[in-house]
Amino acid sequence: MPTSMYLAQSSGLKPKKASQEVPASNPPIPPLLVLTSGGLAFAVIALIVYSKLQKDKLEKKLKFEQFRARELEKKFKLALETIRKMETNPDLVNSRDFNLDYLRMRMSEEVFHFAILNQVKIQIKEKVTQALRPNQAQLGSVGIANSAGRQVDEIFDVEYETGSPGNSAKRVLFRIQVRLMKLPTQATSATISQIIDCIETYLSPIEDEDSWQPTIQGRIATMHWDQKAKPTPLLVLEQSNEGVNVTFRTSRQPNAPTPPNQPGMKKSSSARQ
């Protein structure tokens, strides 16, 4: 009985066919895609490295500029403190060397430079112009102009307010002396303009004017700080008369006889100091 049941079960089982799955083969990757991917990856890495280098460079430059700004601020505060101490120290104020150093230092400031030059122009137009104009005694005879030159020697002060706004005071920074011979060959306004140009150029903080030579009325002029003037500095503008001839035409009187073959006359005069 058991044997027949086993046979019946065995006959009921159907043999199964063994199925073996074969994996599908992957298609090959094109080499162009590999090269493109590698190039993009390399470009991204290079961009990251370049950005990092630029960032470090900018940070370094920013730190340097911040350090420089702090140093300039310290120097500026120190300069302001030094100027304040100089202006309030009576021993330094009465020193000629200090006044010259103070003037050179402040003339580089635009506002100070403008204020000083504007005051110089006003002083020259007020005082030197009066000295250049002839008076009644220098006019000579009626209807005849005096051909002789006039000696001009004028000194005026240049002042500036120093100290704090609540405790400011005016003091004389320096003096200017103008010494020249006014000739009748040039208008007074032109001579005044030449004097102003000479002083303005001399006081301007320009280093490329080494070859500049002041001239007034066509003659060489000299400018220098008087070494003997103490404690207030004295700037001397002096006209030189050496080696220069001034020629001008004289006017004939209507009734004066005219020499033959001499339609006009020129007179040359050279004055030497």
C-alpha cells in the first residue's frame, strides 16, 4: 500500500525544465562622452581653485587697504595734534624756522592755499597799486609825461587765524616786500598782474617748476626769504636791472623843429642796481 501511494505521487509530478537567465550585455560608453565629462569636471575644479585664489588675493588686498587707512588716520590725527601744539606754543610761534616750516606744510592744503593767495592779491592791489601810480609831483610839466622810472618799495603782512574756533586769533604768518622800478613802458595793471603771478607761483607747492624764472616788466626778478628777518619771515620780490635795456619812443612837441633825416628818436636807458 505505501508503495502504490508513492508511485502514484511520483507519477503525478511533472519534471520542470531548468531555465537559466542570461544577463544582457551593457552597451559600450562612447569615448566622446567620457572626454566631455572629464573636461567639464576639470573645468569645474579649475574654476573652484581660481575662485579660491582670487578670493584670497582680494582678502589680502582688503586687509592691506584697511591697514593703510588706519595708518593714514593715525598720521592725520598726529598731524592735527602737532599743528595744534605748534599754534599754541609761544616759543615756536616766535621762531622764524618754525614759521617757514608751518607755511610750507599748510600751503599744500587747498583751503589754506586759497585763503593766503586771495589775501596776497588783495594786499598787492591795495598797497602796491598806490605806489605804482604817479603823484602830482612825479607828473612833471603839464602835458609832458615824466620818462623817469619810479622806485617802489612796499611791505605788507599776510595774516591767518589760528587756534580753535572758540579761541581763534590772527597772527602774522609772513611779510612780503616788493622792490622794483616802475617804468612808463607798461601799464600799472599789467605790472600788478605780473607781481601776483610771481608770488602765486613761488608759494605754490609745485616741484616741477625748478626752471621757472620770475620776470616783471620784461626784466628778471629774484625772490627769496630774507635770512635776517626774524622772527617773522620776509619774502622779498626784487626786480633786477642788470643787463637789460628798455627802449621807448618819445613824443615831439608840435612847434619843435624836426632835424633832417631823423623822423623819430629812440632812447635807451639801462639802470643798474
